[in-house]
Amino acid sequence: MTRCVFAQTDFPRQGLSIQSGFQGGASFSTDKIPAYRQYGFVLEINQQTSGEKYWQADHRYPQMGLQISARGFPGTSGPGSVFVLIPYLEFNVAESKVGQWQIKHGTGLAYVTGDFERMQKVPLGSKLNASSILDIGYQFKTRARFAGKVGIVASHISNGNLVRPNAGLNSWLGYGQLVYFPFGELPTRIPYKLATDFRRWRYRFYLADGLYDYKKSENQIQQNIQAGLLVFYQHSTRFRTGAGLELGRVGKGEKTQLAGYLEEEVLFAHLVTRYGFGVYLTPPIADESRTYAKVGIAWYPCELQKQIANGFSIGATIKAHGFRAAHVELAAGYTF
């Protein structure tokens, strides 16, 4: 059936795979929520890139895919069921005669059916949430268009603290999957001469607004207005590392926060992913830790300069203290 459907479309065929299997594990327990055992199934549509775009060859021809999963929580009246939809990129890390190691990362949406108002320890304040995964798997060599895959995945589900409470669901899951290649061979890879003649030092100034702690009774979203300046070293057309300062004003109390901040940008043409770590240089507010982390994406609409994103950018990020979300952050900046 899969072969018949895709044969009648312009969807790329070589390197297309359908992957399905089961997953099971448990969430982390905290003082806010207990550990929840969980199990379910996962279905993926996965396409091997061929190098039609420069960034595909630059990142060693990763796979692009869409994952659909559903999990239940047996023996508890806790979160109910979780349904997740996540687009992802999957990178081939190391290969042997038997198979290859792969790392998958993606962010999407999760719908949780639990009746939170009846729970004593509430993990989430809303049914619709964001969900991120980091997956490490081993795919065995293809034989007669079939392959097997096993691995572990870290899963995070929360609403970014837009609706409290928001302790979040952080889980470790093991999985096993059957991989089917309906059209057989992998696509022919298009080689590129990777760019090396580019400017190494860059700078980014940005303004951001963190939105958090939505209160239904007051119909109000609090804000964390911020500004930052980072100095970046461009390692390659794939990676650049930055360091600098962030200054913010928090909530109704107008408390000022100054932090030292490190960030790694991973570049995929006009799209970049951002991974940051900060340390407050001034005392944090009462319910915050001294350190924080950020994970997000941004888009650079300007023309690429020697395959590198530059100029104006807009982005969205989730900031967290430990595993607990602090706010959803919207930012605009300029890299030069």
C-alpha cells in the first residue's frame, strides 16, 4: 500500500522509510510529581537527504522525518494518555559493518488527556503542550528492504510555564522499531565542496520578551523583557559559539537580572537551532536557581553569506531552571 501511494506522487522515493515499534519507560520523580510508568507505540515517516541543498551535505546527509507516538500510564489515574507529533532531523554519527549510530532531535506538540483538577500532584497546567525529544539509536544494516532499530529517548513535555502549574513530564524511554524501505536503495548523494573562506568573528545584539505565568482568573501574562549582546566564533558553516551578557527586567516587581550567557548555534541554511547556558551575576529571584538553560530555533530571512546565516533574525526559545520551564521567549536580533 505504501509503495502504491508514494509511487503516484512527486514525493522523494529512494531513501524513504516507514518505521514503527513500541516504547516504554518512566518519568523522573520530583517533589512536585511522582514517577509515572508508561508505554506506547511510535510511527515515523523518514526520508534520507541526498544533498539537494548545501546544508544537507554540510551535515553529512541527515534524515528528515515526522514522528507520531501515543503513550499510556498503566496502574494510575495520573496524566491519562499522551499523543505527540514531532518533526525531526536525524544525524548519522558512526557506521560499522553491522549498522550505524544515529542521533535524533525534534520539537513538536503533545496533547495530554489527564484530568489535572483531580490530581494531588499536578505535572501540567494545560492539555496542549510543547514536546521535545533527544534520541540515541542504533539501526542495523538493511536486508531485503527491512532493518531493525533499538535505542533510548529523552522526552520533555511542558507548556513553557504559560499556564501553571507546570512541573513538566520528563521521561526516559527505551524502544524497538522495524524499519521498512519501500523503494529500496538510498538516494545518490550529491557532493559539495564545503566553504572554508569565511569571516570567523561575529556579533549579535537582540531584544527578547519572555512570557510566563498565565493566570486564567486575571487574564494576564507576565513578562521578562531582556536585551543581550554576544560575541561569536564561526567554527564552520555548521557551528558557531557565542559568549556575552543578558540583562532582563522581571515581572511586576521590576527586578533587574544580569547574567553571563553561552550559546551554540547550529546552522541549517536560513534556519538555526540555539542551545544556551546562563549564570546569574546578580541574585536570582526567590524561586529560581543560579543557572538556567535555553533551547530554541531562529530564522534568518536575509541572503546567506558564503552559506552562513547573517543579518536580521526572529526566534522562539524555551528557558528553563533545571528541568522546570521558566518562560516562552520571543526574540528579534541582528548578527553582523
